[in-house]
Amino acid sequence: MKDAFVAVDWGTTNRRAYVIEDGAVFADQRDDMGILSVPAGGFPAEVAMLRERHGGLPLLLAGMIGSNRGWHDAGYVDAPASMADIAARLIHPEPDVAIVPGVRRDRDGRQDVMRGEEVQLLGAIAAGLAPADALLCQPGTHAKWAIMKAGALADFTTAMTGELFAMLKAHSLIGSEMAGAVDADDEFRKGVEASADRDLLSALFGVRAASVLGARAPGAAAAYVSGLLLGADCRARVAPDQTVHLLADGLLARLYSSAIALVGGKPIVVDSHASFVAGIVQIRELTS
Amino acid sequence: MKDAFVAVDWGTTNRRAYVIEDGAVFADQRDDMGILSVPAGGFPAEVAMLRERHGGLPLLLAGMIGSNRGWHDAGYVDAPASMADIAARLIHPEPDVAIVPGVRRDRDGRQDVMRGEEVQLLGAIAAGLAPADALLCQPGTHAKWAIMKAGALADFTTAMTGELFAMLKAHSLIGSEMAGAVDADDEFRKGVEASADRDLLSALFGVRAASVLGARAPGAAAAYVSGLLLGADCRARVAPDQTVHLLADGLLARLYSSAIALVGGKPIVVDSHASFVAGIVQIRELTS
């Protein structure tokens, strides 16, 4: 095999390993051995197991494995960060094992960090899936919004959108009303529209009041709250007619596409797995 | 005793009984027998005990005791609501026992409800503690903001400010960083200032990033997040130079006074207990 290696997107709860040969994915495997599932001191054994499973191929690890809760802290590269900046800062805990650093921004009194997402973001451009100047969005528990300039990660913002939804559902006064399904339906749209007030604190209590007064169908609150939160997220970042390249699939892609369009933007869905692979292959090429 | 009665502010977790004679408080007593502490079917016995304890004086009950989770659902009066509107809609589950209804607003697609706060709000004006046209704020788990016009409760908005703070502290990624004390200090002020972006979702994740990058002193995040939330709450409702009459004391009065001033308003702290008493006395007078 010519320049074969194993790329691992090693997150907090999940892990995905790609066997890559000549820049293409030969096989991939997903499991739930995220860093929180690895016992204290267990990373060397886990890494040895990965190498053995894949015939001793070199490993290129990205994501929370490089955090202070992971195996080795790979630090952060400052934004603006190009692929070359990141490749130049890999750490090598063992021969033939490298970890990709995260990216931080810390200026004008605002701090933000990412770890793992940078491979996908820069990879989307490497793969030609997004232009060199673009606004990219990776929705999720912590939604990442990245401003790409001349192919580099110029700046970014993280929003606690998904975490706040989960927390409201599990722990708030309105949680019991959020049992229904969420999709990009009429109630979701109403939530996005209500977010135009930029007053999340009162809109959330309004969900309770609407329930008490019988103004919303039982079960419809979850989609409405999702619309409120995604609407607030998108309004803070999407300018009129702005194109957003969305690294997502399934429900999240549908929800963010709908919210972006409703606040006046133009969503384009991009394959996030293909982006990760293109990104990690480029890092490998820059360091081989 | 001339027109003596017992007014009870009977909330979800606490209860406060005032023995009132000739419009003045003769004695008051607070306990934790909120409606959630009364066993199923236990309200008649609780009410009988209250009457016996106070020599059979008439009872005038306000608060969650009149909700569908309380003793009898006293319904809602529509805003705009005057003291006379509320007094006309008391319910009488037993002779000499009355329950004050709540207030609702439901128009232009926005719903809101209150139950118990209306006595304090209208009472502040009855007591001369706020003018007949005013913006009143009762901070708390669910902060109530009331627009008073010609002495009536014209409209109101509830914000989930306190609940969101408690939820973030207990259940979010940034909760472990919110262990420190909250007061109207420099970090609180920074939070209020940061709320000017009207982008709570990213500001909350920024708390995590600041911690990871060492940009905020350990223990300072609680005051900062409190400032973010109260700042967002006040900015949504306080116009430049607008006077806000604040029904609060202690820490909440300090925090909201600071936040209101920082967003350009003028806070005036009002005695909320005196307001409740003035309100309930006026309801009694209107119905005796």
C-alpha cells in the first residue's frame, strides 16, 4: 500500500477510524470508544490496539484525544490558521503516531476554541466542497461557525445551541412540554420567526404560558423551541443573502437549512465525512 | 378588631401569612408549606388549620394556591387588568375564604401568565411606591416585567432568567466553572456589557473557552454569567433613561439595579412586602 495510514476522528463520546490509501478511504469503522470511555491511563493500550488492528499503519489522530482530558494535550494554533499552520504543529507522542492541534481565537476580549472541527472545515475547502472564502457551519451540541478567508480558518464562533436545547428538555419548566418530535415543520418555522425579537429569555417562558393557555398543540413545543434556538443562532451570524456551507446531514441538515433560509441566508449542504477525509489527507501530505 | 383578615401569599415552595387589621400588618408568619408540600387532597385541612390558628378570621389567598396544581383554579383575568377587575373575579371555595385570580395576556401571538405577582404590582401603586404609569420589575426564577398604565396592569412579560442561570449552573458544560459567588462586581458588569451583542448562545460557550484559555479567574464565571443573563433580560425591556421600579431586596435588588443602570435605565428599589400588603388590603376593601 502506498502511503497508507489510519486517520482517527476521536471525539468525546465516539471514535471513527478511516484506513486511507493513496488519499482514498479503504475502510472505516465507528465505535463508542470516545475519550470518556477510556479508563485512566488507558490511552497507550488503546492506541497500541488500534495500530495492531490496522497492521501497524501510522496513526493520525484528531479531536478531543488531543485535549487535556484526552491522551496528550496537542495545544492550539491561533486563528487565522491555514492547513500548513496546523500540519506544522502536530505532536508525536510515539513514532508513527501524530495528534492534530486544536485552533483558538483570543482577541478583543472574546475567546473561542475548537478541537477536531478544524480538519473538517479546512478539508471542505481542500475537497472543493466550499470556496476559499466562505461561511461554514457545523451544527451540533456546540455549533461551530467558521469564517474562511483565502482557504484559511480566519475566525470562528461557537454557539451552545444543541446543549441548551438538551438542557431545557431535560431540566426546565418547559421540558415536559418538549416530548414531541422535532423537524423542520410549521412549529419549527414559528420558532425561527419568534427569534426575530432577540429575546430568548421571554420566548422560552412563553412556551409555558402558551401551554397553560392552550395556545399550542401538545407535543408541538419541542419543534418550536428548536426553531427559537436555531433561529437565534443563525440570526447572530448570517447576513442577508449570505451563503452558508453546512457540514451536516439528516435532521440537523434539514433544521439548519430551514433556519438559515428563514433568516434570509442560502444554505448549501456539504458532506462532512468527505470533508474530514480530505482534510486529514492534506495534513498527512503536508507532513510526509 | 375592625375588618381583620388573614392574607396569605401562598406560593409553590413557601407561604407567608399576614394578619391584617385596619389596613396594617398586625403579625406575619412564614413557612415552607408551599403548594408542593401539601399532600393530595390536603388543602381543606390546611385551610381549616390556618383559620383555626387565626381565630376564624376570613382568609384572602393569593398565588399558586389558585392554580390548577393548587387548591382551586381561580382562573385568569385578562390584561389590561385593574385592581377592581381582579377584585371582581375572586373565587370563594368556602364562606369567608377567597382566592385571587391570576392575570394573562394572549394577543398578537404572544402568551404570558402570572399568578400572585399581580397583587404586588398593583399594590406598589396602591401604596404610592410607584407612579400610576411605570415599568415594574419583579426579578426571580421567572422575572416579571409589568407595564402599568393609569394604575392598571396594562401588559407584562416573563423572562426565564433565574431558571436559566440555575440550570446552567447545575447541568451545563460551564456549570463547574460557576461555583463562585455572584454579586454586582466587575465580572458581573463585564457580563452585562457582553450581553450587548444579543448573542447569548455564543457568549455562554465563550465562558468555557475563556476558562480553557485561562482568560478569566477561576470562580469569576458565575458573576459573569449572571451579568450576561440579567443584561439580556434588561436590554430587551429597558429603554434609555427609563425608570424601572424594582420589587426586590438583597442580592437580587443589587444585581438588577446594577444591570438596569448599565443598560441605561434608572432603577428605584421598592419594598415588595409593603406592596403585597397594600395590594391585598385594597382587594379586601373592594370586596368587603
